[in-house]
Amino acid sequence: MKIVSFNLRCVWKGDGINAFIFRAGMIYDKIIREMPDVLAFQEMSVDHLKLLRRMLPEYDFCGQFRSKNYTGEGLFTAIRKDAWDVIANETFWLSPTPYIAGSRYEDQSECPRICVVTQIRHKKTGKMIRLYNIHLDHISDMARIKGIRCVFEKMEEWNGKLPLPSLVLGDYNAFPDSETIRFCDDYKTPAMFDVTKEIPVTFHDYGKCGVKIDYIYVTEDLKRAFLASDIWADEKEGIYLSDHYPVWAEFATEDL
């Protein structure tokens, strides 16, 4: 089972040769070559979604846009149809009122933040997992900590009803030595493990810099099934898949 976290980069003409229109074919070719089980997309626009749904009929897309009127950027998780069934899908806002669209914490940026939760069942084995696709705030470390706490508390609530192997993946907007990542590493109910710990760089701004802000955290059962993780570092004549490297992790399905 291969799972990918992929910040697409919003549609922005100022990106020049790395504008989405020039990257789209490269993205399609990479996904079709790799055919991962799951793609967790961040910074998804309506244009992204329309195009990817047309290009990738092999996948079910589950997600939502984050603004009060359900527009703007969104998070969408693409599930490979021939391998998995989508059992449940839900979106909540990272805020004191998680089910009010567009809500946010006072000490964060003007951008609302959401979590898309998708429960899937493996067609061959019947085993289920939950995926939490996130994009934390880009300005406030306190908002990031509050946001990830909101996600972990929801996970604890749902695991109290039906415990399942779970992944929290996406753009955390936090460096490895940040308070946000220390909070994730120290969390105990349930304990979470970063299976991308050995990956040094995930955000590169089209080759201009190199920092890590994207992560895949998993529960202990998935840690036991973990096989490998890495990035998609494709580049051709200065054109990249995104300003982030997509991050992937592979697990032994039979060990879940």
C-alpha cells in the first residue's frame, strides 16, 4: 500500500514555467506510472479538481473546499477504485467550532483550515484504515498546535467507537524542531510516529530552497507495517511537480 501526500501548489500565473498548466502533464505521467493507493492533495482548486477527475478516472476524490461558502482552496483525498472502497468521508474545520464552515482560531491567519477524514476498506483483505488529510496554518505556531490537537482529539473520539489504523498526513507548515512537531512526537492518545523522519527536504520553492514541512504520522499498527518512505523529486528543464516534493510512504497491507 503506497500513500502520497501532495501539496499541488495553488493556481498562480506568477509561477512562470512552473504554473500549473505546464506541470499538469508531468503530474499526470507520474501518478499513472506510480499508481499509488492514496493521494492526499493540499491546495486543491476547482480547476485542479476538474482536471484531475478527468485525467484520473481510476480514483475516487473525497474532500471539501475550506471557505465559508465552500470555495477557495481545498483538501481532496484520491482513493484508487480497484483496490479500495470508500466507506465514510467527513470534513471538519480546525477551530473551536469544527462543524461551522469557514471557522478558525483567533490567533491564526485569515485562511480557514480543514481536515478531510476518509475511511477506506481494502477490497481483497477487508481491512480498513482512516486517513486524515491536513494543511495547517502558515503563520501561527499556536494555531498549528491547536489545529493538530483538534485532529488528534477527533481521532481519539472515533477510535473510541471503532479503532482503526490511522494516518495524519499533509502540509504541517512546521519545521522538525518546531513546537508543532514536538507536540506530535509527544502525543500519547494515541501515540503517533513520523514515518518520514529520515526525509530532510519537502518544500523547495521550485529549487530555490530546501526545508521540511510535510509529514506522514501514523498510529503504532501502521508503524509496524511500515516499509519505506521517500519523495518524488522529478524535475525536467526547471519544471517540477510542485513547489513541494510529494512525500510517499509504503506499508505491508497484510500486516495491518
